[in-house]
Amino acid sequence: MTFARRIAVATGAAALILLLAGGAIVFAFFHTFYPSAPASAYPPAQDAATAQRQDLDYFRHYLDLNRSYTPQAREQAEHLLEEYAAKPGSFSPAQFDLAIARMVALADNGHSRVHPGPLSRRRNHLPCHLYRFDDGYRVLRTRPACAELLGAKVTAVDGRPIDEVADRMYEYFGGPRNHYDQFASVFFLESPELLQAAGVASAADRLNLHVVLRDGIERDATIVAEPADADAPRAYSDEYLSPQRIEKEPADWAALLAADAPLPMFLRDYANPFRSEYWADKGVYYAQFRSNADEPGHPIGDFVARVKREISTDRPRVIVLDLRLDQGGNFTTTASLMKNLTTLANSVEHVYVLTSAWTFSAGNVSLALAKEHGAGKVTVIGAPVGDRTRLWAEGGTLTLPNSKLAIGFATGLHDYTRPCTGQPGCFWIMTFYPMQVATLEPDIRVAYSFDDYVNLRDPVLDRALELARAQ
């Protein structure tokens, strides 16, 4: 064999080894952090008792897939599972959903949960939608049967203070409490079927709401629920803030605000998840992220490139990064931007990051990276974010074979207070983004009230601009 031939063979062998090693690493990565739930192989269930028995048996896989349980929490979940498995068929469909949700919620992790949207669509719901402001729950969208309550404050449900009812239903969600209050509580509060299954409502088909109407008059209103609708819009309550028609929303739903209302910046054009503006007279560049992933018709890579280019060109004194409605995605799509916000132009004196309980998952990583690399130039304004500095994410979904209840499990440890390398379950990608952020709490807390909403004010952005003027 010639020398050249030997070199070629050696080079090819090395390339093959590298390719195989790379493939093995990729396989191990996805197997570790994005495993598929085992296939179910149960015979068709002939009755409710058999269906529930099979689902409970299959749920045992969840205890192994979801790595966010502490040993004590897993023990509690196993104890409940044995208790429930001893009485299959004794649960109504809604009670069964809540039994599963209760075991999942013991993980107390925001990414480990029965998915609230699908849960809501499988149970009945009121013909009105609620939103939780800092000063209480308000009715923001209605169908004709609930139209008289549009804009009303709901203070009690079936004779119980609404906050007490929300407290009770938290048992079925877990994770950071403020995120539950903002994100998930309304899914429970709008369903008589779920509330009755939990023992906090007297009937499964209607609720008696005690409300304060917008003119200050207090009254009770009994609202009959609509049946479950698998085709209901896939929307969270943040979308209720916009008067725009929600995708697949029936035409008889009415919003509180007029369609042509001059909305504050963070609520404009809600179908667009990314927005940027440069206010040259203020020397302020504003960028809003409501996602860390590609959204239909809105590739995030293009927006990130645009933001970098605009900051370099416009040379603002101040950047306002609005993450108040950023519920996450893939944090690596924005990581380089967040790490370099203060160095994209030497004109940048300060960055104000706006947050709320909606700021979640990859949205929190964006905040943590901005703080880690901001060289003391970053101030956080608004409400506390919806997740913790140490949490479990990644993972996938386990779906029960008969009830079809969808449950998210978490597999990868994130820690923004210190590098998690070497800790069991550390998400490998975090190795490339080590952080030591003491807290994600806002430096300046600013509330957002119903009065702010109806009067089209944005006190959080206003505070940032006030500080920018004094910069």
C-alpha cells in the first residue's frame, strides 16, 4: 500500500470514528433529555373501571420519566397512586383528571404538569373568559350568555372567595405560585365540572359568580356552562388582553376593549410575537419577545439578526427588553443576543428588562443571560418571573392510553445561580452557558392593574422610560 493510500485510509477511518462518536453523542443527548414515553399495549377497555386501571398502571412510567420529583415527593406520588389504583372506576372523568393532576403537581415544578389547555378543552367551561390582574380577576371576553358581566370583577365562586378557590385548585398544578395564578388558575376557575370534582362547586354544569360590575354595583349571577369543545381555540389568557380575534374563536365572542383601541406597545398586533422600535428623541431602543422560537410566519432568527443590526446602527443610549409575555421556547435562539446586549454598541449605557409572571422557561434564561453578561448595566422592572433560578425543564409528554390526558415531564436540570456541571440531570447545553445570577427578582416592582388596562396605560414601560430620561 502506498504512503498516500495509507494516509487516505487513516483519514477516512478518523472521519468515520468522529462521525460515529458524534452520532453516539447526539443519540445519548436526545435519549437523555427528550425520551419518548413507552408504548402502551393494553387490550381495549370494556368499562370505566378497566380504563382507569390501565391508565393508572401506565402512569407509573411518568414517575420514572419525570426527574423533577424529590425523593419525598415521589414517595407521596407513589402512595397516592397505590391509593387510587385500589379503587378504579370510582372516579368521574373529571375526578380522574384531577387525581392524575394531583400526583403530577407534587413535583412542584413549572414544566411538570398536566397540560392545562387540553385539560380545559376536555371539560365544560363558562361562556366568559377571566384574566388575573394584580388587583383581581376580571371578565375580559364573553359570549352573549355572559355579556352583562363583561369587565366585571369576580370576587366569589359559589359563595367562596375566588382567591380561596384558586388556592384550592393550586393543589392540581404546583410549580411557582405566581405562574399558576397568572397562567393556569383561570382554566380551573372557568370549569364548573373541574371545580365540582374538587369539591369546591355545588354543581357540575353552572357556577354562581359574585361580581362587581364596572359601575360599582354588586350582584350574583348564575352562569350555565357550555359543553366541552375539543376544537376550542388554543389560547392562554394573555391573548384575552388583545381585542384582536383569537384564531378559531367563534364570531359571537366579544372583547372588552374596542378593536381599534390605541393599545400600549406590548399589546399591539398580538399575532406578531416580535416587535422592535427605536425612539430617536429618547435614545431608547425597544425590543419585545413573546417567544424564543419560530412562530408561524415569524422566524426568530431573522428578528434576532434585525435587533442586532438595528442596535449597532441606531446606537441607542438605553435598551428596553420586554420579556413580560415571553413564555419560552429554545433559549439558544436568543442566547448570543442576550449575552451581548450591552456591547452591541458602545453607546449603550443601560438595559431595562421588563418581566411578569408570564416570563417563563427560555424567557427566564434570556433574563439570566442579560444579567450575567450585562456588567452591572441591567435593571429588572415589573413583577417576579414565573419560574425559579433552579428548575427542571426539557422532557416531553406522556399521554394516558384511555383518558388521553396529556402530561408534561421534565428531564434536564437548569441552574442559573451556579454551573450545574457534575450535578445529576444537568442539561448538557447549560455547560456552554454557565451563570451565577443570585436572583431573577425585579429590582423595581411595578404593578399592572385593571384600571391600567382599560385606560390603555403601561406603567411598567413608563417607569423604564422615566429612568431612561434620567440616565
